Amino acid sequence: MVAAIKRPGWTRGLLGAIAFGAFGFGLVVALRAISGLPIYQTEQTGYPHVIVPAILAPLGFLAGFGCFDYWLRWAIGMPTIPDDHSQHGAKSWKDYFKFNTDHKVIGVQYVVTTFIFFFLGGLMAMLIRAELAQPGTQIVDAATYNSLFSTHAVLMIFVFVIPVFAGLANYVLPLMIGAPDMAFPRLNALSFWMLPLAGILFIGSFLCPGGAFDAGWTGYAPLSTGAPLGQSFFNLGVQFAGASSIATALNFLVTIITMRAPGMTFWRMPLLVWANLSTSLLVVAATPFIAGVQFMVLFDRALHTNFFDFAAGGDVISYQHIFWFYSHPAVYIMMLPGFGIVSEVISTHARKPIFGYRLMALALIGIVVLSYSVWAHHMFVAGMFSWLRVPMMITTLLIAVPTGIKIFSWLGTLYFGKIHTYSTAMLFALAFIVTFTIGGISGVMLGMVPIDIHVSDTYFIVAHIHFVLFGGSVFTIFAGVYHWFPKMTGRMYDERLGRVHFWGTLIGTWGTFIPMHWIGMDGMPRRVADYAEQFGEWNLLISCFAFMLGAVQLVFVYNMVTSWRFGPKADGNPWRANSIEWQVSSPPPIFNFDEIPRVVGGPYEFGIPGAKHAIMAGEGAEVPAGEPSVVGTSS
Amino acid sequence: MYGRLPIVKMLLATIAMTVVLSAIMVPINWDGQQASTAAPKIDDLLNVMIVISSFVFSLVTVMLFYALWKFKAKPGDESDGEPIHGNTRLEIAWTLIPTIIVLFAGGYSWKVLDDIEDPAPNHLTVSVFSQQYAWSFAYPGKGYVWKEGEFHVPVNRQIQFKMHAQDVIHSFWVPEWRIKKDNVPGITTTALVTPDKEGTYQLVCTELCGFGHATMRATVVVESEAKWEKWVDSLKQPTPPELMESVKQDTQVNPTGLDAGGA
């Protein structure tokens, strides 16, 4: 027992959480007693005896779990733990439940954890659709309904889509650039372990008096500043998810900039690496804004600051400006890594170089730059300074140009290729092109102020974001999971079940989200538990498709779980791809490479006799070094 | 080294698909009944976008399915495709043409926006007050009378709505008018509407405002000037004194236009 307390791990982590939480509780009680205040303050925006422990307990868990051990010892001058790699790599399934510094273990931890949150968020979506199947109130009351769609969105955005991309990239990106690990392995592990804490805070808010946070994932003030206790859990959860996201992005930036294998110039990087470079540039600069604005809301609630209290001179609309200054770039944080995945999958399965590689990379950078100048298109009817609308409309519409370049370049990649559609990953990538085009088109319409005035805050918006985030991001996530499943697990998944999952998901997505455009334009507002009779039939149809979409995800889970356990063994390179992660065994060796590979060409040199992307250990003699890259040259 | 593409046939297929999709979608009245001068302008803009969008969607679909039909690998074929890395002219084309299209869409939208927000000299001001979960209205030009849950306006006259939120953000939307504007605590927001069809409509709150959000509605009646005069003269309840200051400010001249400075 004493040993378990001394050693980093779950026992010490839970004790740490309890100790820090108890300290926070005691501190609040003591300070209030000294000040002569009532011990417990239970106005709905108060509860300091809950909020302070809710901040400290997760930190206590991280400290106890061992996330800070190495740094703390170093900082206070204690002898540091000898780096014997005991925390690196996984020898059994138990190692996935430990503090581990191997990017491959962390990648798997990320993907599995985020998919658990995906299914919890999906269950909430099923409840939402069950309530909306008929007009009137059936299964949940209006307040619970508000909590459900708020937590659904928050789980999907903050602890599924954003981190699952970080997880996939965590696994494959160091391999792709020929690096033995990420630049900061301990920071990488800390980033991961903050994520489940964020998810627990979000879901734990259901236990609060007054229910889970219910002001939407946007949490607009002053609805959020006056909301019940659950809202504080949202404010805090975002801090952990945001810190995780920022730390990972810094890690990616340093890794990509400094740890590429010899010969991998920027113009020889796979597009997935470009995509994560772009995403990380967005995360490091934008995410602090949502962290800041949620602190402002928390301070307004708990400390009675007046950032958004209009009666005390606060400015209500400034919340939206700060929030969207993060949350519009966040849309691209949730999409650019997917663009990278689709580029890898399409090039590999069409057996062709990416069409217009350099323009594809530049389009990513173009999206990064433009996405910082479009946030106020979420506020065309918000009552902001009216002159801001037209410039924001123009930049919003212009962002369709780099996005269009990507769509056309993927299509161009298919031409004169040898397209193989046996892989579920390729099916999702191809379907993504068409489905995402719909989301892009409705996005252009929403960018146009007069149309937006009519449809903003209606089901048209719900349709648009789901076409972009489900038909866009989630399709690319599935493509990525199927594509790298053999690499991550060393086993092949069942393509037949993959096809069932694909077609069910495709039909479910279109059936669910296409009619939402129509009822939105026709007058159905979003975020309502009840609606006018005239929308009843469409909503019933939407709910039926949504249940099918939900059910077919179980096929995916079954496929992944059984294939991971019993699937046939995978080769190192089952898709005959060129990039470096496929040139090592599946799963890769514990330190990735015996010898760092030497990069001698572009990543997509299909169809060029003798062309090579990288020379792996032991095959240096066969290929002349310094073969000039042909990537990006136009024919 | 590789065959030519049937560009003309692909383009014809794209145009044919665009025509079919547009012919199906343009006649549908997506936005519902039109009851303001802004409605046909916004709906026309929507229809233009439907045609442009149909073209883009058709182009992507035709390109994708042609490639899947023509360049699908035969079973057992393990060879690679042609090593084409790009085509500068094509890449310039699919950068420039979309830029022109979106700039056109932006210019057209700007013009529509200017049209629907063009202030008329003889407008009528109605003050709107929203709170969880009810709407109230005051008529500053008519002795500051006050009405809860219902308001009437004359047809064919521009109405300037001055909006005030008393607790959280609400949003004012009459779908048949196509006009929406948030009511924001602490500031006054403005919307201009010229209703051009008599009838009874519903005012919908479209900004999440709490558990009663879905049922926060009010009745809107558009009627002839004479009938409206009679209705408004019949109102007896005065504006509550604590809101009088706000209503009085609503008729003061605002030299900088709509929502200037956000307030």
C-alpha cells in the first residue's frame, strides 16, 4: 500500500485528487468562516466550495498520476528519475492505462478515449432526435433538452473531433517525418491525460443542482453568466481541453520544424504533415481566446467581475467577438487535419501523385491566414457594428477559394490513376468530397449577409454544421481510422463490415441532415424542444435516419474491437503506400526506426520507375543518394 | 502518353445536371410566404445561389463519377497511375474562376443588403422589449402606449424596430419578413422592415434564452393604415415608467445609421 502511494499511478492519482479537492474545500470553508460569511454559498452562480475543488482535484490527479514527477524533481533540485524508458512503449494492454511517453501509445490512448466520448455524445444526439420526432414534449423537459444539446455539442467538439485528430497525428506524424518520437514526450503524455478530465467535468455537470450546462456550446453571456452551477463545469472543462490542445499544437510545431529526417524539406512533407502544421498554427494562437473568455464568464459568475454584466457597464457583444475569434478558426482546426488524411488516402488508393501538391500546401496556409479574419460572420444579426458585416462577408466568401482548390486537386488526383475502392478508408475519402462540397456550398450561402439574416439560428445552421463536421470531419476521421488501423494494431479490419458501416453512415448522414436545410429555411428555429406542427413529418423522417445513423456506428465498434483482437495479421505496408510510416513493421518498433531514414524524394511518387520517398536502414546502397525531387513540378 | 478527356461531354453533363437540379429547386418556395419588400429580394438572391451551387455540385459529382467509372483499377491490377504532378494552367483556372464567382456573390449580396436596409423618411418606430419568455411593444409616436404579446403594424410603410432586451439575448424573427435581429441587453439594436402583405404572422425568438425559449412567441398583425390607427388608439396601457427612458430615445435621430458603434 505504501509503495502504491509512493509510486506514480492510479492509486496516487486518486489520492492526489481527493487530497487537492479536500484542500480546496477546506480553504473555501476556512476563508469564508474567517470572513464571517455563511459557510456555503449556494446561489446558482456561486458554489465556491464546489468550484475550487473542481479546479484543484484534476490538478491533484495529474500530479499524483505522475504527469509532473520528472519536471518537479528537476525544478526542486532532487535527483531526476533515470531515463530508462520504462514509461515508453506498451508491452501489454495495461500499459495503455499508465502515464506513457511513447507517441504511439498516446495516439492509441487519444483515439480510444475520444471515441468513447463520441459514443456518449452520440447517445445524447439519439435522445435529442427522440424528443424531436414529434412536436410537443415527450421524453425530456425543455430544460433537460437544453442541457442535452449543449453537452452533445461540447463533447463532440472539445473531446472528440479536435483531440481525435491530435491522436491520429500523434501516432502517424512522427513516423511520417522519420522522427523517433514527438519533440516533448512528457508534455505529450500530460496533454493526453488532461483530456479525459475535461470530458469528466463536462459529463459530471449533469450531477449539479440545476442540471448540466444548458446555454449551448456557444455559452453566450449573459445567459451563461446567470446559469446554474453546471455552466461553471463547462468553463473549467474548456480550460483542460484547451490546455491539452495548445500543448499538443506546440509539440507538433516543434516536432515538425526541428525533427524531420535528413532530406525531408518542407516541399517533401506529406500533406498530412502540412495539415497538422497549419492546424497547430491555428490552435496556438486562437485557443487562448476561448480559454480567456470562459475564465471571464467564470469570474463574472463566481467573483462578480463585470465583463458581461450590462447593468454594471459590461459589454454583452464582446463575449461573442472573443468567443468566435477562437471558434471560427476552430472550424478549421476540426477540418484541416481531415484534409491531410484525405490527401494521403486518395493518393495511395488512386496510385497517383497528389495533383498540384504545392498549391495544396499553400491552400492550407491560405485557409489559416483567412480564418483569422472571418469570425464576425457568426454575428451578422447580433447587433454588432453594422459596417463590420460586409468586409467579413467578403473574407468569408474568399475562404471558399482555397477550399475549392483542395476539392478540385483531389478530383484531379483521381484522373489517369488506378483507383482502388476495396478499402473502406477510400470509400469514406471519396464520399467526403461530395458531402463536404454540400457543407461548403451552404457555408457560402451563410456567408452572404441577406441570406444569413433569414436563416441564422435556424435548422439551416444545424444542417450546415453537421454537413461540415459530420459529413466533413467525421468522414475523414473514419477514413483515417480505417487507413491506419493496420499500422496501429498490426491487424486488418473486416472490409465487409466496413462497407456496411460506410453505406449506412453515408445514407444516414444525407437522410438526417439534408431535410434540416429545408425546415430551417421554412421557419424552424434551432435549439428548441418543441416546434410548430407543420414541421412534424420532416422531423419524424429526420429522426428515423438519425437512429439508423446511430445504429450503424455499432457495426464500426464491433468491427474495430473484434478485428483488433482476432483480425488477420497486417503487413507493414498493406496499401502499398510510399510514406515512411508504411516502411516499418505494423505495429512499428518501439523506437520507430533502428536508423533514422534518409528522405530522397516527394511522398507521392507513384508511377515513377525507381522513384523513392525515403531510404530505410539497410537499403542505402541500392539507390543513389541525392535524387532530385520531382514534386510540384508541373507537367 | 495518356488519353485526352472528353471535356465537352463532361461539361455538357455538368450543365444538364445543373439545369435539372435548378429546375427542381428554383420553383420551390423554400423560405415560405413572402410578406415584406425584403422577402423577394432575399429569395431571388437565394435562387441565384441555388443555380450557382447546383453548377458547383454538378461539376464535382460529374468529375468524381467519371473518374470512378473511367479510372477504376481492374481486379488484380497492381500498377500505378500516370505520374502527373499537376497542371499550372488548370490550377490557375480553379483558383481564379471561384474567386470571380464568390466576389460576384459578395457584390450581389452587398447590393441586396443596401436595398433592404435603405431607410425611408416616413417610417414608423416600434419599440420592442424582450424578456424571458415574453415580448412587449411600445409605440413612441402614439402616446407611448404599450402592448404585451401582440403588435400591429400598417401595411406598406417602413417600420423601424428598436429592440431592447431586459435579461438575456433574444432574437426577433418574423420568417415571412425574412428579417432577424438580436435583442441585446445594454444596447439598442435596430431592424427595418416594410411589410407588404396584410395578415397575421408569428414572431419567433431565435436566440437560445432558457427553458422557455421554444415557446417565446408573439402575434404580428399587418393591416391597413386605418385599421391599425383604430387598433393603436384603442390601447390604453402606458409604457412602464422604468422603460420610458429607453422608448423616448428610440425616436431620437440617429445620425450614424443602423446599430452604429454597436449601440
